[in-house]
Amino acid sequence: MSYGLRGKAGAFDINIWGWEFILKAASSYGWEPAGAMINEDFVRQEALALQEDPERVLAEYREEWAKLPVEETYLYNSWQVVADDDARDLGEAFERALNDIDNPALDMSESVEADCFRPFIDFAKAGQFLIL
């Protein structure tokens, strides 16, 4: 599984392990996730494409989304929105984590270079993005 992130700084594509590493590392360095938000326009469009009532589908989606732990709202490919402040905080915390890459709590695989994650910092610091 992979994630396509699309935002003000363009695109950033990453696999599930890399995305989970970013989220875990940032959390370890002070990021307090605000929670990704439902992309209501996307949900409505999908409902219409399936010939469903968009407002009913959106209400059901909101109900299910509200049951998720905040951290899990970043783990779906549902075109959810990461708000400006949350994105910037994520980028700043992840930058602190990468600057302390020798920390064993990060559990960085020897086969992964920290530099491959550096472009994400600028991407996130640019602000709001979608998780596809």
C-alpha cells in the first residue's frame, strides 16, 4: 500500500512503512496530531458516482470517522485533509526527529537513508495537504 500526498508544495508519494515511520517519529518529537479531516466534497462526489444520497453518505461517514482514534485518521487513502497548522507541526517535528537520527527510538532501518525523507519536511511545512 502506498500514499499519495498532494498539497501546496506539490506531490509526495510514500509507501505505508515510510508514512508510518514519519508519523511515529514526529509523534516522538512533539507532534500532537490534530486529526485528518474528512474531505466532504470527495465523499459527496463518490456518493453521486454510486448513485447514493450524498448527504446521507456524508452523515454516515462522519459518524464512522468520529469513532476513529485521532492517530488513525492519517492511515486511510480517503482524500482526507491535513490542515495547515497540523501539516506544519508534523513537518517541524519530523525535522527534529531526522536531526536526531541516531536515536534508537526511531528504529531507522539500515537500508533506509534519512535523506530520502528530507523532501517531506518542506512538503509538510508548506501547509495543508490531502492523503490519497
